[in-house]
Amino acid sequence: MAKLSYKVSYYVFYVCVALIVIVLALFFGVGYGEVNAAGLTEPAYTDTLIYLMYGLFAVAVIATLVAAIMQFGGALKENPKGALKSLFGLILMVVLLIVTYSMGSAAPVAMGDGTIYDDAVMLRVTDMFLYSTYALLVIAAVGTLLNLTGIFKQR
């Protein structure tokens, strides 16, 4: 099983790299040929690059979820108590997202073209992602410092 997953991930990786190289070559090599809705000239393959990033993000999310579910299922068979303890991190992440969503502002934002964006839910979701990123960066930095100082050495 490990060899099959290694082979699949090996080929998927190289397909993704090839797609990225092709799209970046088109994006940077073809030039500026399209005019967007604001009347500005943009690179010819901007939409292609954006859709590629959406696709790669979707693949990463799906692969992560499938791997996490498979790992949890395997751990549940071998060590049910340990598997349930592993859900603690997921619960903390959900709590972090709820707290940062409630901290988010729903105040309308003036856009670059002069229009006002006033979708309260999306404004709060944007703030939630920003605040969650900041919190996770601080947690990672503190964890790194604690690991470097050796306060929580594993024995």
C-alpha cells in the first residue's frame, strides 16, 4: 500500500509541477493582451493562472481531508483512546475560527473603484482568516522558541 501511495504521489507531484511551469510560462511569456473590467491591461493568461491556483488549492484540501480521515480510521481501530485525543487539535481549530469570526468587523469597505462592499458575512470571514493566520503564526513562533530553549524536552 505504501508503495502504491508513493507512486501515485510521485506522479501527481510531477504533473502539478508541469502544469505550473506551463501556465507560468504562458503568463509571463505571452505578454499583455487583455483589458479587464476596470479598463486596465493585464497579462493574457491571468485567468488561467488564477484557475490553476484554485484547482491546486482544491486538490490540496481534498488530499488533506482524505488522508486525515484514513489516518483517523486506522488509528481508531488500533488505539481508540489515542485517536479520540487526536480530535483535540481539530476542536481547538474550530474554536479558534469561531472566536476570530466573532472578532471580525462587518463594517462596509470602500473598494478601489469607488464602490462600497457591504456583504457582512464575507467581511467577517475575511477577518476570521486574517486573525486565524496571525494567531497560528504566533502559536508556531512560540512553539518554536519553546522547542529551541528545551523547556519541553521529550524523554
